Amino acid sequence: MGKTGAPKPEPTGLAAGLNKGFIVPRRALKQKPSYRRGRKSERVGLVREVVREVVGFAPYERRMIELIKIGSASTFKRSLKLAKKRLGTHRRGKKKRDEMSEAVSAMRRKA
């Protein structure tokens, strides 16, 4: 979590206090590979897109799509409940619901 934030204040050169210590120039360090964890690369995106085209949607995803197509607030919420049950967490459920609503809007644009 502490990978990005406010820059550290410059040391004072004093022996006491929050920024104590000998003043030395800041080193420009190369970014760690772990910082790009979770970013989707171009290749991965393309592979997932091809797999989605070939395989289609899982049964629970199809059910979510049907619920979203109905369009009422209660079915939208019901689709989140279904996704949460299948995927385990609220955040994953919301992400999947957004993905499915995007798929529905893409189908509508296509037709």
C-alpha cells in the first residue's frame, strides 16, 4: 500500500527529530517489478478476449446477464447477490456485475 504517496521530507541534518540524520542526496532507484502487479498487459487482454469469444459465458454469468437485461433496480441488486455468492467477495461481485452490464450494452450496440 505504501508504494505511492507523499515524498519524504528532506532530512534536517540534526541528530534528533523526525527527519534526523546526515544529509545525503536521494538515489534514483529503478522501479521494482512488484509495483506493476495487477496491471493487465496487452497480451493478457488479447488472450482473455479470444477465450471469451470462443468459450462464451459461464452459466451464472448468463443468469446475471438475464437479470441485468430486465433492467429494474431489484434485479440489478439480485445480480450482485448472485455474483457475490459465486465469487466470494463484494468487490469481486461488483466488478463482475460491471463486466456483465458492459457485455449487455455491447450486445445492444451490436444489434
